[in-house]
Amino acid sequence: MSTVDIPALPAPALHHPVRAWFRLFSAELRLVFLRRRNLLLLAVTAVFPVVIGIALRVAAPQPQNGRNGPGVAFFNQLAGNGVFLTFIGLSTLLVLVLPVVVAVVAGDSVAGEAGYGTLRYLLAVPAGRTRLLAVKYAAIVVFGLAATVIVSAVSLVVGAVLFPIGPVTLLSGSTIPLAEGLLRVLFVTLYVAAAMAALGAIGLAVSTMTEHAIGAIATIAILVVTSEVVDQVPQLAAIGPYLPTHWWLSFDSILRAPVDTSTLLKGLLSFGVYVVLFGSFAWARFTSADVTS
Amino acid sequence: MTAISSSGLTKRFRGGQLAVDHIDLSVPDGSVYGFLGPNGSGKTTTIRMLLGLAFPTSGRAELLGVPMPDGASRVLHRVGSLVEGPAFYPFLSGRDNLARYDAADRTADPRTMPDRITEALDRVGLLSAARKRYRNYSLGMKQRLAIAASLLRPRELIVLDEPTNGLDPQGTREVRALVRQIAADGTTVFISSHLLAEVEQICTHVGVMRTGRLVFQGPLAELRRTGAARVIVQTADADAAVKVLATLGLSDAQAGPEEASAALGDAEPERICAELVHAGIGVRGFSVAAPSLEDLFVGLTGEGFDVDG
């Protein structure tokens, strides 16, 4: 492909595909992370764990034995260990805040460029359609990871300040040293980031279908809420495991001894399938559609 | 070699509308090619296909000898373009916007980027506004920034789609001077416009589009030659004058109020005049008129406003 002879012009000397890819990738990251709107989103994301932590410190929740579910279990544990604010923060924000943050960046990724008209110029540069899409997706994944890490890190700090910190009592009853508990926090964070990466692939696919970023963002948010609602309907339990949001909260499997790897793997498999499915869709669409904006 | 060539290039939109209908472009190397036609005649769609932004329904296109859209990654970095107006990120400065596009070019050397950006901005006279956010640029500055983006690398071909759209006369003149300068460097320029007057002074070649078809293509001088000169006779006896013109073998003889006219063809005007007088026709005035380029253009594309299709 690159062996065509290029006449006369000062030949592109440093034509190093990997280096060039990272150059575009870092430009994309700068665009995403230096954009005021996105920074504001990350800042808002960081505020939530602070508010949740203070609220729980002021009005300590009563142990709720009548209800179950991982969220409730985290609340019960928090009074004894600030580390659990991480899991409370993640499980609370996973309902809507984190997905919306990812939806904004993913929905904007291609549709936003189309809306500005910059997409046609990027392709005329030429950025390469497949290459541009890969860079866009990589930036979405990094942004989702950043948002998740911010929730975990802020929760951890706030939890440490407001609550006692010490050996972590797992949901299954056994206690592990703090260092190992923090390692599990890391795994939980990565699991949630993987869930957001899967959502990012769905968002990217939606984004290739329109030149209205707002429309794409709203569509992704509606998809998330719909999936969550359908997942709550007992009569539809049969399709539950196939829903994109079904495995998001399964990170509580990491907080058991032994770790419930089968549930985790099912979750990761689901994320992987969504990435492949919607990634392929985005690619098929983006590499074959006319750019008319 | 031809900088741009196409054969049977066709684009039918999903709605069934034929936007570009079997056009065979041939843009010679080193020419300034005016791609003319009214709004909606298929110019932009053609340019989008040439640049690989839109996929042809049928037919082939080549840029600098490389087939498009398949060869896009091999050839487009040798081509600068401005398609359907400038487009940049409103929240970035002019300089950062150019850096963004340069970062997307896998063949561009990042170490020379600052110098190349400075040079491009300087060429379009935007150096003093380099740090200003794009959203605060005037329309003319936006247009010039788009031209600067097309000059980030040495190019063999520059495609400019309506580069003077929305510019005041001063801005139009600036763009024209810039195009002249680019062409003087040996770069082929493909410039589309719906106004002949705008490009007539700088073009060496023209292609004229009408409702998706290329109705004329060739050197500008050739377009001038297609304009058939007419003899116009002012007389009270128009009908008799027409008969004389017809017997002299002139085609398209027409009688008007107090006036007769016919296509001149190869005939000698002096002889026609003599014959008219000889035939006893009172000639009040006699003239030979060649149509203006504008008339020819309108003749090819139809009067304004009636955007067909």
C-alpha cells in the first residue's frame, strides 16, 4: 500500500505509522481533555463522591437487613471502613452519571466532527477512516477510564478522611489486609472502566449515524436507561444477561472470597461482545458512508 | 499528466436524484482550472467524490494518477483542499486548529510543524490572529484560515470549492491574488465557483457544469472561440435583409424590429455589407458582435435562479 512511488515532492521522510498514530491519538486526547465542557463533566463526577461521603457521614445509614443487593451491603459496611465509599460511589454513579459522561464524549466523537464540518477536512488530510475511528475509540476508552478512576480516587480520599480505614471485611464475611483491599479497589475500577469501554463502543456506533452530537448523546443515554429498566422487569429476566447494563454492578464479585470469577468473566465477555459488535458496526458504517456534512 | 481525471463519474443520491451524471474531467498539470456552474449543478458533489469523501455510484476518478477513493491515503497528502466553506473547532485558536489537522497527517513531520504553520498563516496574512479563537474570526479570516490549512504542506494540487463565498470585494481580491501566487509556484489549482467573473481572470482552463453534466471543458480561449459572432443590421426593411443574409449562406438569420441578424460564420463582414447595399436595402447601421464570456457561460448554464433539478 505504501510502496507507491511518490514523485518529486520532498518525500515524507519520517513516515512511521505507529508514531504517526500516537501523534494523532495524543492530539485527540488533548482535544477531549482540554475541552472545557469535558473538564466540567469530570469535575462534576468528582464532586459526587464528596457529597455522598459527607451525606453518609452526617446521617449514618441504619443497617437495612430487610433489603439486599450489593449497594445495600456497601452502605452497611461503610460505617466500619471508608474504603467502601469507593464501591458506593461507583455503584451510585454507574446508574446514570458515569454512563452520561461517557455518552457525551462518545456521542460527540464522530457526530461532533461532522457537525462542525471538521470531519471532511480530517478525511481530506487524509487521516484515514479506519485510523480516525480507532483513535476516536481509544480516546473514548481513556476518557471513560479517567472518569472511573476519578470516582474511585476521590471516593477513597473522602472515605479515608471521613471514616475509619483498616482491614477490609469482604461481602462474604472474611477480612483481608488493607493493601489487598486497595488492590481489589483497583480491580473494581478497571472492571467498571471496561463496562464504560463497552458503552463507549455503542456510543461510537451511534455517533457515526448522525451529524447531531446532542442527538447521539441523548440516544445513548436513553439506551442506557432503557436497558436498566428492562433489566428490572422480572418477566423479562430471560433477556437480562444480554442487556448492555446487566453486568455493570457485578463488580461486587471481586469483593468476595473466593472471587466469583465466573460472574466476572461473564461480565467481561458481555463487554467484549458489545465492543466487537458495535465496533464492527461503527467501522462498517464509517468506512462506507458519504461524508455530507 | 493530468492532475485530475475522471471517466463516467456519476453520483446518484439515495433519493434517486442524479447529482453528477457521467462526467469526464481532465485537468491538465499546472493549469488553473475553473470549475463553473450554478449552485446545485453538482460541483461540490463532484469535489467530494474526487477527495474520497463521497463514493461514486459509478465511474472512475483519479487524483495525480492515483485512483480515488481507494488511493486516498496515498495521494491526499499531496492535495490541499477547501470544501464547502471553512470548518474548524470554534474553541481552538487558529494555530491550534492547524496543528490539529497537521497531527492527522501521517506523513507530516511534527518537528517542522510550528514553522510550517507559521509560514502558512503568514501567507494568508493571519499571523497576528494566530492565537485568537476561531469563533472570534471574521468570515474572511475563517476563509483564509481554510486556505492556510491547504498550504500546510507543499502540494501538487489545490482544490478550492467556492473560496470566495461570503467574502467582500476586498477579500475576493485577496483570495484571487493568493491563488495566482499558488499557481505561480507550479501547483495545479482546481477552483470551483458559480460566478464566472470571479475566476475568469485567473483561469487557464474551464469546465462548465449544468444539472450534473459537464457541458463544456477546455482552455478558456477555446470557450471564447465557441462564441459565434453575429452580424447585426439595423434597417427599416428587416425581412428583406434577412432574405439577403440567407442567400449569402449565413445561418440562423433572424428578423427583429428594425433589425436583422445572422451568425457570421466564415463570411466576410465587408462583403455582406456590400451585398445588402447592392440589394437596395437601406442600411442604417452594421455591426459584428461577439458574445461576452458571461453570455457564453449563461448560454451554457441557463439564466440564474432557475436551478434545475
